[in-house]
Amino acid sequence: MKVLVLLASFSLSVLSAASQTIAPLALQKTISLPGVSGGFDHFAIDLSSEVLFAAAKDHHTVEAVDLKTGKVIQSIGGLRKPHGLAWIPETARLYVADGELAQLKVYQGSPLQLTGTLKLSDDADDMVYDKQNGMVYVGHGGSDAANPARVAVINMKDFTLAANLAVAAHPEAIDVDEQGQRIFANIADGGQVAVINAKTSAVETTWKLKGAADNTPLAYDAEDHLLLIASRKPAVLLVLDATTGMEIDRLPVDTGADDLFYDATHHRVYVTAGAGAVDAYSVEPNGHVTSLGSIRTQSGAKTGLFVPSQNLLYVGVPSLGARPAEIRIYSPVASGVNR
């Protein structure tokens, strides 16, 4: 009997160890982008046409990639430092925030043509579309007193600036709570999260992070009412109660976290880090997280896009020497960690 018990314990240990070594993501495809130099910032997708838009910030373009063929079908020029992107399917328009030109640009048609420009301030960056209210929120400014940090609220009906909300420092990632009609903006230099009331277009509160700063990416888990944030100082994943702003849990992440996505189907978080990794975590309804391990990418591969309807994660890999820039496409792998 003792032998059987020992064998059973050994088998369970082996199975447990094996489950921990399963990579959380599997590479499905690599799209090479020859001629595109440097790295990427944010991405967007037109699901109806299966076109992925990549902000090639160092190449000063937005690359439109046909996912069916893996080929670039348009390279949008006339840009200096494209950052945030948003594709609005209701209007079939692409919005591009250019940090160096301090502008929000809008493109429409086939091929895409510039149809409008809205002046912002320096470092126009990440953006999110709130379809409930028909507004786009763009973080910009914060370099000096002449360019104070703001979150621009832009009415999509007439492409006008509806509000320009003051925040403590340059806004990084922005996400939306559509049900609660709130907007969350990471204020990295201040170690804060600004909570914006989407109905009134006003900052209703600011949450100060404890023992964490340089909080660049974030994502909202609507099902569990959790706010998921990655900071760089220290390099940790934070889970906040999205009602109170109180911290629930934290775990280490790789250095240089720059994008973060919540996978509602698998109840996971994916964090892309400039150190060359994608870290994956399982999220419990109570906000506690478990590491599922990581996959190695390449140094500088810090941004991407998770598309829930496709069940795919796109990661931008910068060019290096003779190696061209790439977009790597991953799919989630069952980990054995379930709710």
C-alpha cells in the first residue's frame, strides 16, 4: 500500500511539473515586413477586411497588413512618430495619434486617405474608443509647462475636441469600462490611475498606486470588475479592485512591460515586455493571479494586440541588423489552470 501511495504521489508530482512547463502561447505564424526599420508602437485591426494596422514608429509609417496573404497592402506615410491607433468599424475610419506632430489624424477610403487632422500637444499617444458615447480618448502632453498633460475627449460625429482633461503627468495606456461608463488612464510618472466619468467628461477620482510607479500598460476585466496594470518600478503585475482602486494582488513581470491584454475567454492576462517576453497569468474572480509562465520573443518586442474574436495575440518584433521586422501571431494554449 505504501508503494502504491508513493507511486501515486510521484505521478501527480510529474503531472504537476509537466503542466507548469507547457508554454501558455503557441506561435502560429510569422509575417515578415522587409523594408520596415525599427520597432512598433500600438496596433489596430479591421476585422471585416482582415487587415492589421501597425504603428511603425521608427519607420514613420502605419503599415496595413493583409492577414490573408501576409503582405503589406498600404504603407501610410506623412507621419513622424505614430503611437496610438484606433479602427472604428462603424465609420470605417482609422485614427492615428502622432506624438511628434502632436496631432490626431483620421483616414478613410480604399486605399486609406487622410481626411482630417486635429491639433493636440506633444507625445500624442494611446487612445481608446468608447462606442457607448461615440467618443475617443487620447493621452497627450506632459513634457513641460507649455504642454501640460491632458486626456483629449474627441467627438467622433464631427471630429471635434469635446473636452481636454488635466491629469498629473503624461497619460500612457487608456481603457474603457463601457458598462460603468468610466475611462481608466495610467499616469505613469505619477504612479497613478485617473478615473474619468464618460457621462460628464470629467476626472472623478485618482488612485495612487502603493509601492509602484512607471505604470505603463493596463486593461479592464469587465466580468470581474478588475483593473490589471503592469508597472516597471518595480516590474510587477498589479490587480486592483476597479470599484475602489484597492490593490488585491501582485506578481513579478519581465522588465519593460509596455502592453497588457485581458483574455476574457480564458481568464488570462498577457503582458508584452521589452526584455523580450510575453508573460501570461490566470485571473481568479476574486482578483488573485497565478503565473502561467512566459514565452521568449525578441528584445524590444514590447507591443502588440490581442483580438478576442480571433483568439490571437499579435506581437511586433523590431528589425535588427539583417533581420527584418516581424509580426508574430500566437494562440493561447491550455495550461491546466482553470477557474
